[in-house]
Amino acid sequence: MSVAQQPVLEVRNLSVSLPKGGDRAHAVEKVSFTVNPGEIVCLVGESGSGKSVIAFTVMGLLAKALKPTSGEILLQGENILAASEARLRELRCTRMSMIFQEPMTALNPVMTCGEQIDEVLKTHTKLDTAARKAKIIAILTRVKLPEPERVYASFPHQLSGGQRQRIMIAMALVLDPVLLIADEPTTALDVTTQAEILKLIAELQAGQGTGVLFITHDFGVVAEIAHRVAVLRWGELVEMGPMEQILSRPSQPYTKMLISSVPSIHPVHRGVRLEGVTVLRTDKLGKTYSGKSFFQKARTVKAAVDVDLDIRRGETLGIVGESGSGKSTVARCIARLIDPTEGKVYLGDTEIATMSARKLRPHRRRVQIVFQDPYRSMNPRITVGESIIEGPMNFGLQRDEAIARARKLMETVRLDPNALDRYPHQFSGGQRQRICIARALAMEPELLIADEAVSALDVSVQKQVLQLLDEIRVRLNLAVLFITHDLRVAAQICDYVAVMSKGRVVEYGSAEQVFGSPKDPYTQALFAAAPGRNWDFGKAGAA
Amino acid sequence: MSAIVPDEIVDSASIAAASAKRRSLLALAIRNPSVIIGGVILLFMLTIAILAPVLGTVDPTRIDPASRNKKPGVEITYKQEDGTSAKRTVLMGTDSLGRDVYSRVLYGTRVSLIVGAAVAVCAVGLGLVIGLVSGYVRWADGIIMRIMDGLMAIPGILLAIALVSIWRAGIVTVIFAIVIPEIPRVVRLVRSIVLTVREEPYVEGAISVGTPTFILLFRHIMPNTIAPLIVQATFTAAAAILTEAILSFLGIGIPPETPSWGNIMAEGRTLFRVFPHNILYPGIFLAFTVLAINIMGDGLRDTLDPKMSKKV
């Protein structure tokens, strides 16, 4: 048998058609690639490139509206596209498995983790209860879950995100499949957890000789884990090759553009000016959530503790941290979208932390915020023009003056001013984020808060929006508070960086200082976990 | 730094298509077969209610002892105003006081539709205002919701009995008695929507540009409640028409001299075995009206509130 030499997965000329009325005829068009045993192949592409469609086609889990129209998918020589539903069911988990992006929704919340893995074994093997239990404990140990016995009896909500993803991996690998499909398995996780999961996948895969089809949009992750890389764009395979070659010497212009859009993790020297006027200063800012209840003891959560920050005019301060570190809480306290429970916030000389809502209103203008999700940050029922002029009109500007201002701002954010009478759903994510920036600027703020403002965008669009933000900062001499979980983005845009963990600022200094020689152990761990930190994408792409 | 290429603007053709899609939600609802069927029946009932005087009816309160308890289709002789006698066929028979059931049923449609519409409008209107306040104003929420819990504990029929003994039986009393227990349902619905929408970034965005609370509620939050409220309103209307019929049947609703479906049925109850037509005809009308509203509500829910839809 030549099974070992034969590729685990061979995709030949695969095309999947989209339902009529879509923006293109095919979700995937004439894509061919192979995955060999013991190899990790990364499918990389921006949103809408068809990478997940390929994964679902291989698993036979494609939505009914999508139909594979040509080509074949060979799993160890067997054509999956021709396989019956029953045969596919047999193959799943035994020969091919899949792990998903969101470990919370991929697990059944009302079954213990052990039972869920047991279900796989019950369906596909004839083992008795004791043997199944032993096998489950063994796989839980292999995915390095602490106290496998306890985890066996735990419900998904009792585990952390990283642990849940480990359960998913255990479930996928319990029957030693030859092919593992990982669809953005670390996107929903924090960087430190992500690093652990990537390490685990690489280890398990090398040990078993499993072929892995790894889907991601993150070139850092690619650099960390891939053997070979396939770059997709609009359903077509742009380029495929060994990882080093693609990342350092891409041949196609699209790949070059993509890779050069990945922000470098080395901070750029931006000539910090220390003489600027302080726009914002927080003094021991804190937010404690307390769940008051009639019948229970009050539970308190300290979301932010003793946060001292200051931002001068024309300067960008970044707050970096993992989820739950309190970075958004701080931003929302400063914008007074929530009320801080301790400390003070000085906007210029005005203390706004304890101000009543009525007194605060005139000061609202001075701090503006741009949110993460471009699809939810504008009222879908009113035109973008109405959204932009709402604020200035609240502050007494006449309608035609406000519209004139909005038209000028649309030019500033590089959009057609005539698009003001359109609705938000008519714009792409990047365009909407520009409109949100225009809406914020319409208030002529002193401080602009960007709360993960580029996190939901594809890298190429992200680069454009970052450039725009920086340009606006320089032109309007604006103070910017930039909240992000992405160290690369922070390195590119921030003059100063505050690293937050568990509600506290653990390290605070200039970007060069923090990135160059981090002092706090948490910061060091965070940087060590950043995927692909040894690759300088910006340079490689430009070369 | 490379020059930023301005994002291309979506071409005008696709924009036109997209805007058409936005406006079409109600148009879509109108095309739904359930909405059409329900709407047509309801429209028929409405026409009957409006045109009742010209549809060959006589005074529905006119008592005629000479032709009591006539079965449907019987020809009766009656005295006209000028003293001469004339003959006519009673389509749905007469009741034990000799009143024409056909005329009474047609005029009864007016009462039912007025009650249904009035209750729906009042309950949804009041519930919307209270729900918006309860969902948005944190400190008021606890107080309002406890009051609503209290209101929900009052059975509509008991409330109606109490109100009739305080005021007197009448259409306003009936509407009031049905509206009060319906309000908490609407309040809960609106409040739950407000609680989710108020966390949306676009609402926070509006707060941070200094939008006054009233405009914030009216412009950014309230539109989200409209579709579910339309659906809720139809079900409320159907329930109100039924409740009114029950109250009238029990003799605590509309005063007996005003014809309403419940009253006619109450009238015919004693002689039901011998003369079932007294109950049959108003019963059919009642059933069809309520059914039509419910079918229409189902259809509206399927199109306006995709999350609740059975089909998806």
C-alpha cells in the first residue's frame, strides 16, 4: 500500500457555485491543492475569499444553497463529492475532522464535555463503556487539559475559551483521523491562549502524521504554523508554495499587497513631541461592577483599578490587553458611556468623571468614539448623512451648515460626498468605518477614542483605515486613544502604550520602550506569544 | 507612504436595488398569502360594519312580539311606520323578542371591530411608552416592572365585573377592562427590545454625540420595536374581540340593548336547543373575525419578525 506516499487530501479543480443574485457566480473557482500526511497547509485569504467554503465542502457540510459544480475532492483517493450521506457520516471523525472558530457555540451547553466526546466514540466504535472512558481520559491528557477526570464531568461553560478549544481538538482527534480541518481555530482566543493552541496542534499533528488544512486570515499565525500556504482571493487560488517562499518572496502582486499590509511588530519611530497640551488625564480611574440582589450577597467585579493615563494633543496612546483586561471599560469610562466608580477624569481642566448627565452634555462634544463593529455602529434606518449631522445639530448647528461640514468630512475620509444620502448597508465594512470616523470628527473633538476600530477589518482595509486615522491625527493635531488587542497594530500607530491586565495598567511607556524592552513579566509573555513575531512582514512584502 | 486609493463608491445601479430592498419589508408582508387571506376577511367584516344600515337591515333593537323565535328563511309580516303591513324574509331568523338576528349580527360587527381596534391601539400605545421608559431609565425599571407584575395578576373578567359595578356597563368600560391586563405584555416586549438595542454601538454613538434622551429613544430605539409591536397588536385585537364577546355573554360587557355578538349569543342561550340560529350566526362571525386576525398576525410575524418565523 502506498497510502503513506499518497496525499491525504487532494482537491482537483473544485468549483462551488453561489446562488443566483450574489456578487459573483462562484464561491470557489477551479481550486486545486493537496495536503500530504504530516503536513500543515494554510488557506489564507480575506473575508469572502472562499476559504471556509472549501473547508465545508471537504467535510460535506456545505449549505444547501451552495453546490459543487465541478472537480473532485479525494480523501486518501476516495472522491468525497461522490460519496453518499451515510458514507460521509462514516468518514467524519474517523478519517477527517473539523474544529471551528467559536468553541462556545460548537459545544453543546447541556452535555458534559466527556459525554460529547463519548458520543463520537459510541457512533463510530464498538468499544464498551470502560474502554471508551479510558480512551477519552487519554485524549484529554494528550491535549494537555489539567485534571482530565474533572474536565470529563464539566460542562462547557465551566471551562475557559482555550480549554473549550482543547476539548474540540480532543473530540476531533480521538479517532486519529488522517485529515484535520481547522477553521480559524484561534481567532476567538487571546494571543497567549492562541500560542498554546497552535503549539498543541503542531505537536499532535507531528506525532500522529495527521494532515492539517488550516484556515486563517492572520499571516502571523501562518508564519507560526504552516508548512505550505495557499493564498485565495475571490474564490480563486492566487498562489501556493512553501511558507518561507510565500512570506518572503511572494510572486503575485496580490500576495505582495496582502503581506505588506500586515503591520510590523517593530514600532516605528514617530518623533514624540512632549510639549503638547495635555488633553486627557485620568487619576486613579476605577470601575467596579457590583451585582446587587435582594437575596444574594453582592458580587463585585473590578473591571478597572487605579488607571492613570495622560494624552497630549497630537499624540496616540494605545491601550493593549487581552479580552477582559479592562481596556474597553477604561475607554467607555472616559467617554462617559459608563460611569466610573472611582477616580477622576480630567478633560483639559474639567473633571468629568462625577459630572451629572445634564452638566456633561456640553462636554460630550470633546470626546468622540469609533467602535469595533462597523455593521452595528450606525443606525441602519437613517442615512449616513443624517448620522453624521446628528451630533453637530444637537449642538445648535443649522442643518445646511451641518450638511456642508459632513460633505467636507466625507472628502477627508476619502468617500464621495454625494453618498451622504445612502444607507449604511450600502457600504462595505471599511467604508462604514470611515463614515464612523467622519461622524466622530463632525463634532470637532479634542480626543478621539478608537475602540478596536480596525479589528473587524481585513488587513488591506485595516492598513488604509490606520493610515487615515494617522493622517487625521496629524492634520487636526488630535489626541487619539487607541484600544486594541493586536500588538502589531499598536506598534504601528501608537506613540505611547499602556499594557493592561486584569483591570490594571502593568506597563506604561513610549512604544519603543515597551516593545523594545518590556519590563513587566506579563508584557514579556504577551509579546512572546505574538504569532509570527520573527517575521517582518512589512519589509518582506515591499521587497 | 503609498497614496491611499479612495474606496470606490458602490455603483448607482446596485444602490437602487439595495434601497428597494430596504423599503420592501411592508410590501413583502402584504404579499404574504396569510396576510392576504386574513386581510380580505377582515376587510369584508369592516365593509359590513360600515355598510350595515344599507345591507337590507332593519332597526336591530326593534321588538316585534308578533314574530318571535322565527327560524331562518321564514317570511314574516310586520307593521311599517305608516301602519300598513308588509312581508319580508328573515335571513337569520328572529330572537325571543322578535328582533331581527341578521340586523343584530351586522350591527354587532361594529362593536367588535371597535373594541378590537381600540384595545390594540391603547394597549400598544401605552405599553410602548411605559416599556421605553422602563427599558431605558434604569432606576424606574424596577418600580414599573413590579407594577406590571401586579397588573398581570388581575384577571380581565374580574376587573370588568368590578368596573361595571363602579361605573356602568358600556363600551368604554369594556375597552378599559381589557386594555389594563394587556398593557404588561406589551411593556415586557418593548422593554426586552430596548434592553438589547440600548447596548448597540450606534445607540452609544448617538449618546456620545450628545443626543438628548427623548430623541435618542424616539429616533434610534423605538423604530426597532415597531415590527414586533404590529404583530403583537394583531394578537391583542383578536384576544380583545373574544374577551368582549365573553364579557357581553356573561352580561357584564356591552349593555343588552346594544347589539353585540356576545349579547346576541347570551340572548339565545336559553332556547339554544330549539333555536340554535340565535347562537350559530354571531358565533360564525366571531370565529371568522378572530381567525382572520390571527392568520394575518401569523403572516405578519413571519415577514416582520424573522426570528419568530416557523419557516426559517
